[in-house]
Amino acid sequence: MAKHSGDGSDEDTPGSPACFLHELDQDGRVGTDRQQARDVARWRKAERARLLAVRLKMTQEYRDTLTERIANSLESLIPASDGAIVSAYFPIRAEPDLRPWMRAAHARGIRIALPVALAAGQPLTFREWHPDVRLARGLWNIPYPAATAEVVPTVLLAPLVGFDPDCYRLGYGGGFFDRTLAVIAGAPVVFGVGFPEASIPTIYPQPHDVPMSWIVTGAASAVRANPVRQP
């Protein structure tokens, strides 16, 4: 387990990878120069495609083994405390399938929510989920609760495509989680969830990127990224 959604969009532009280490600022982030931003977007698109190809080639048995370890880690890291609301996700593209964990967490008293993405370029909202809830379909055909109340999660599970040692997350390119974290109330704890093969040296973070509180992969170690959001 290392401290690290299923949004299916891809807004980046195509191109070949490049090295930007000499252009990082004193905080290790890529500057706001427009050419740099375009270069990073092209690099991320190529790296995203590579990492997704790696994940899709994993055997179901391997993914199931790691997903069980991820679920065990989440069970120990997320207590069934009063008022806890955990936003989970329905898996796409061979992501860790946490639906059994969602049912088990609900059974032990944790309130579960699912993100709702109905329009590109907008922050996510969240609706409460339970095992018998009626589901509708949002962007990219991703299910969400059709008629339950909107809630504000205290914990977010963010599926990842890639992650780096500073717990920055490479997603699908739609920017939903960054937009959401910029406006959500209460500074929720954020767990990036993925497999160890998603580890990369850097995502070349830009000013809008928000690091995860933890990254959970099923590996043996946990890395704290942001003590303010630590559970």
C-alpha cells in the first residue's frame, strides 16, 4: 500500500514524451508557461496510454489478489466513525473493483456515496449509495444513484492511472477530481486507489494538481502525502 476515478474522458493533446526536470520550480512543480503546459499534456497522454495498456494486460487473478489487499488496507484506514461518508466508485478499464468492500463497509456502518459526473468541465457531486439503490448512468455510462440525496464526503476514493512518490495522481485527463477538490467543503481525506504498476517517477505536477492524502495499491507500504488530510 502506498499513499496515492473512474472519469473516462481524455482532454489532453497527443504527442511524444519529453523530459522537464530542468524546468521544475522550487516546489517541484512544472511552471505555468503555455508551452510547458502543452508539453506536459502531451507527455501525460502518452504515459496514460502506456499505463492503461499495462493494466489491461494484468490477469484477473492478479488484479483480484491486489484488490483484496487494497480492501483490507481501506478497512483498517477508514474507521466506522460517526459521520463518516466515503465516496467510492464503480470500476472501469480494469480498475480495482471495490464493490464488495462497499457492501461490507455499508454493513459495518459506514455511509457510502458515489460520484456523479453529468457534464464535462464541472466538479463532481455525490449521492448516497446502498446495496439496493436504483442506479442511473452518467458520462461515459458510469452508474450513479438515481434518486438519493446529495452528500458531502469526508473521504474520497479516487481511482488512478498513475501516481508518483509525492502522491500526485495521473487520472484520465478530465480534471474532475482536481476541480472537485478545489471547491469541496471540509477538506476530505483522499485515497488514490490503483495497482503498484501505476507507479512512475513523476507526473510533472502543475499548479492545479492536488496530491492525494494516501495512495493504496495492495503493496506493503503506506506513504503519507498530506498530514492535514491524514485519517
